[in-house]
Amino acid sequence: MLEGADLVAFVATRDLEVAAAFYGPVLRLRLLEANGFARVYDANGTQLRVTLVESLAEAPHTVLGWRVADIAQTTAELRAAGVTFNRYAGVDQDENGVWVAPGGTRVTWFSDPDGNTLSLQQEPGS
């Protein structure tokens, strides 16, 4: 039924302007629409709606993630833009905050201004 439909992703924010400064200039997502309820971005063909909410409960998991070709380069670019990568107790992460999953996928995490956990992943062999 939905196999041919485009996915729309959502992430919540308490402050649209602060979120816009992060998702636009820092993550370099192209703004498609701005209104009093949301900022809508093009995330490589997927529509990402950063939606204004009154209150936000912190999710204990990743809410958005990106597959990248070169995680070291991407983390370096994001660090240069002011992003700090998360460290987790008991998780063996390298100097860039990258953890290698049992299957070889390399993963790192960071947070948006609202504390939503975002991730990068690089598949083995890429």
C-alpha cells in the first residue's frame, strides 16, 4: 500500500528559529517552506518537517539518522560547524565518537538544539 509513497520525516522543536539555525546552516539542509508551525527541509529527497511543539519529552533513542559515504569527513565537517558528538558510557567509541557495530557499520551520535538524538552511519565497505 505505501511501498510507492514518499516518506516524510518529523522532528519536534520548542523554538523554530533556533532549530532553523541548526538544520539549515549547520546541517546544510535546503529550506523548502517556513511558516509559524514548521520549517520544512529537503533531506536528499526526503521531506523533513521540523515541527513546533509546546513541550518536548526527550526520546531515549535516535530520532533521525543519515547514511554517509565517509563518516570521518562528515564528523569533521560537522565539528567545524560547531556540532559536538555524544559519548555513551559502556560504548567503545573512537576519538571521533564513532562506534563500530558487530556487522561493521560505523555509527556516531549528536544532538540538535532540543536534545533530539541524531546519528550518522557508514556501511561496511563504503
